[in-house]
Amino acid sequence: MKYNPYIALLLFLGISLLLYYIFRPNRGLYFLLKKSYRLNNKVAIEDILKLLYHNQTNNNSLTANDITNNLNFSHSLIIDSIKKMMDSDLISLEGDTIKLTNSGNEYSLRIIRAHRLWEKYLSEKTGFHNREWHERAEKKEHELSVEDTNKLSALLGNPKFDPHGDPIPTRTGKMALKQGTPLSNLGVGFVGRIIHIEDKPEIIYKQILAENIHINSIVRVIENNTTRIVFHSEGEKFVLAPIVAGNITISVLEKKKIDEENVTRLISLKENETATIIGLSKESRGENRRRLLDLGFVKGASIQIDLLNPLGDPKAFLIKGTSIAIRKNQASKILIKKN
């Protein structure tokens, strides 16, 4: 075969171009894969730390197999991460059980702090639905530095609790104590305020959200047995399985301090009825809350149904002479007294 310098030159240029795209500093395929591995390793380590912290708080012990079964990472990545954590003195082994060291405990609290602050930010400063807060915070917690987290806390006014009612660690790792009683433990006739809604397991949390049960709402238990918990809240009746009700924490109130007579949600208003707005639920947050207030859904305003939707959602309400259409999810966060 006759030597062709043009073909040789093209081959040389092609190989050079390929090597450039593979080994290009910081942006080449090699560096991107290396960066991706480091990121996955960091995420795995931090997720393992959180898992260990939450289990140790509940007096549960975990082995490497338990961690593999609970987290969505490959077995090899988890084993590699555990080795790195041991080398960094973040964990120790007691037989097969993996324990957090003091350094590991401090690190896990930093991640939990970042997560809960970001959920607070999403709830107060954005219009993202509450179903999205946890998943978005799960990603963002790995990106925030200690300095970023402290700035975020200052921006939010250094809150003590996230939107679910979970305590937010301070920069020194201190947390407010969890108080209250599971709704499933309250007897008939007890009245209390929802102070915490557990967001795990996700399937139960989504069921609670689907029922439009809100933190800070007042509840009155009317039935409690082994098959169901029935309670009234904001003019509505709710029926939950005990396992679901157990994820809702209640602060018991003295009946004489409660004034909820005729208080109900806007979604209960019927055609030809009129009502007075007494306020927005604290579950209405951020941009959504500001929008409702801007539209005129303020305390003392008179309201009635203007137009019904054959499909049920949205409905148009007449408020201050203006017809405003809102969805059921928004109306469930507006509290009224019927006239």
C-alpha cells in the first residue's frame, strides 16, 4: 500500500482531536468522569452520614448491608465510601455495626442543617409545591458550603424549625427538642395543634399532603380505634389509618383557649352562601401567599362564589367586586367564617 501523507495527516489530526476532547483540562471527558465520581462519592458519604444519624437518634444500629439496602447507590460505591469515612475518622466499627464518631456526628448535622434550611427557603421564598421541597433539598444540601448555609440561615432570620416542623440545627449543632404527641395516641375529645408532619416514608407523607392536612391547623379527635383515627380540622372531617396519623405530631391545647367555632376552609363555601375571610393558613407560604394577599384574600374581606366550574376546579369567587378564579388547593388554605 502506497504511503499517503494526507491520510496520515488526517489520522494524526483526528487522534489529536480525540485526545484533546478526552484530556482537555477541566472540561475533557476524563476530568468530567473523575469529577462525577468524586461528586457521587461525596453524595454517598453524606447520605450515609444522615442515615446513620437518624437511625442512631432512634436507637437503631446499622450494618454495611443495611446501608446498601436503604440507599440507592451501588454496593461498590457504598463500600468505597465506608472505607474513606473510616480513614477520615467519621465512623467506627463495633463488630458489624457502623457508628458515627464525634466528627461524623458534626458532619451529619451540617448536612441536615443545609437540607432543612433549603426546605425553609423553598417554602418561604419560592412558589414550588410542598411535594417538591424534600427532593430539591436532597440535591441542594450537597452543594451548599458551610459559609453558604450560614448566609442562608441569616437570610431566613435563623429559623428554628423547617416547614415540616423539624428542628434546624444551629451552626454549633444544637437543636430544639421535639415535643408533642402523635395524633394516633390522642383520645377522643382531645384538641391540639399540628406542629410536625414527618416526611418519611414518602408514601405516607404524600398521602397526608393529598388529604390537605396542614401544619399549625387545629384538630379535634372524634374517634380513635385500631382501624382508623377520625378528627375535625378547619371545618372538615378527616379519616386516617393509625400508621398515617402516627406521622402527625400534635401539641395538646386547653379547650378554653380555643376559638374555632364556625371556622372553615373556603372550599366548603356553597353557592348563595357568603362568608368573611379570617386569614390565610400558615401552610400558605412564599409567592403563593403573597399572590393571594395581592388578589384581595385578606382578613375581613367578604366573599362568595361567583362562577362554578362543571369540572369542579377552579372556582371563581367574588371578592371586593372582582371575580377571581383559584384552585381547590389554594382555597383549602383560606380560612373563613360563614355569615
